[in-house]
Amino acid sequence: MSEQPSADQIYAGLNDALLIVDSGHRIVRINPAGEALLGTSGKHLIGRNIGETLEFADPRLTSALTDPEANLAARSVSVFHGGRDLGQVDFDIHTLLADPQWRIVSLTSIRQEGPFSANDATDQSIFSVRAPDILSHEIKNPLAAINGAAQLLDRQLNEDQKPLTQMIKSEVERVVKLLDRMQTLSSNQPAQIQPVNIHSLIDQARQSLETAMKGRIKVGDAFDPSLPDVLIDPDAMMQVLTNLLSNASDAVRDVDKPIIRIITRYSFGASFSSHRNQDAVRLPVEIIVCDNGPGIPKELEQEVFSPFVSTKSEGQGLGLALVKKLMRDMNGQIRYDRSDDLQTRFTLFLPLAPRPAA
């Protein structure tokens, strides 16, 4: 029987370029694939500052190299070494769970005939959020245990208590679907759009937030009950609403009298140019999520939907980028602004579902 390969042999045999960085941002190790990508031997790279060794077209990614708390991933980004263009790569940087003082940088080369299109480079959303397979696996395992426990608990509860376990099972199922979607975001998989009553989704998202906050925050509403069905992907829209409500909850955390409201209305004049078609299309249904938090700093307003931009010290700036991506997949739009009474507002613009044939 042959001996199992050592950790060093596995590290050396990986096709992805891997660089291990210490707390001083110095490269302490690089595998052969990394030497090949950079065109430089490890002997000349070890001890160098990672921020001076690699450079990205987006300066925010370059800054992440020397940010000890950066844990992020970006797809199809341009990387440079010593002024030389190394081409398009998938980039990942994260701290090691065993010792957060150490970080690992991964660069996966992308073949030029792949799905990246130069036309996409003009859009802020050239980055696609991706959940690594190993992360998805590690999350799905405990989710399966939670779902199983909820099913067992459901058999022992009376009818008044069962809605709580139903909510747990529903949320587990939604998160699993989200993980699956995160893994395929870069493939431009079409949204599963269908006619949906938007108020039922809003109620579900609101109930989830209020339950998670244990009643500390109540979400107000001003609904137009006459709104027709919209044409959306219900799972994607649920994620959009959940993200926006969660952000609003974070924003009002330190406000004396927190206010979060959801408004729905019909706008006869709302029309936009679709990302797939330059012709203006009508998106008459509006959903407004607003709060009385401090809002987004002026210097970040133009970048609010860009990846890696966040007002949270612990945030990675991926939530609103994902929201924008999901809205575009559903042929919708999203806009941020501050109202006259200084409330933060995110407005979703959605298309109508076609009327059923008479």
C-alpha cells in the first residue's frame, strides 16, 4: 500500500497559486503554482510585503491584501506583479481558523476564452460573489441537523406552537437555496421568475426579522392593497428583502426611537433601461425599505452597490452587491437615496406579471 501524501506534498501539488502571509503582511510561503503564475522563484518572494508584490485593477482589492480582517472573494479580476499583467484570476483571501494571525491568498487563473466578457468591464458588478464549495458544505451540514431537530420538535408541540418550527424549517430551506444560488452566481443562471403576490413575501421577511430581533424592533408598513402580482423569482426576492431589512435593523441599533418601514405603491411613470436591452421598460411596482438610521456616508453613496464597500467594521461589503445582482437577474432595478426627512431609502422597481388570458 502506498503512503498517503504529506501536507507539504498536497500544498505543492495544488494547481491554484497559494501564498501564506504572516501578521506583518510578509509572504512566508508560496507553492510552485504561485511561482509559475508570478514568474518569480519563492526564494525572491519570501519575506516580501504581499501588498507590494500583488496589485489589482481595483484598488480596494489591493488594500485587502494588507487588511488583517479581510475575508473575501472576487471573481474575474485583473492582477499584476511588478507591473506585469498576470491576466484574469479568481481571488480569495481569508484568515486561518487555527490561527487568525496567518492568512492565505489564493489566485486561480481563468482561461481567456472563458465566460468573462470585456463588455462587463464597464459595469460595477463585474465581480460575482461566490461561496466556495467547502464553505457551502460546512454550512449545509449544521443546517441539516437544525432541520432534523425542528422536525422532531414539531411532533411534540401543540398546534399553537408549530408555526415556530415551520418558520425554522422554512428558513433552513431558504438558506440552503441561497447557498446553491451563491455557488452558481457566476454562471449567469437565469432567474426562476413567476407571478408572485409581493405582500406575502414582505410579510414573511418582516416576520423573520421581528422573530430574530425578539420583538425589539417592529417593522411598520404602508401597503397599496390593490397592487397586482409582480414577475419575480420568489427565493431571490426573499433574499433581497431579508438583506435590506437586516441592514435597516443594523442601522437603527443605536437610535433612541428606531423606525423601519416598508412601503408599496404603483408608479405610472416608472421606466428604466434594462441591462439586457437599452430600450426603456416599465417597472411600475415600487417597494421602499426605509429607516431612520444615520445613513450611508456621502463619500460612499456612489459606491453603495459595489462589492467590498461597507459601512460596517466587520462587514465585507457583499450584501448590497448581491442585492443588485439578484434584482438585475429579475429584470428589476434598485436605487438608494435619502428622503427630505433624512430617512435612508432603498427603492426596488419591479415588473408586472402578465395578466392571465380571459
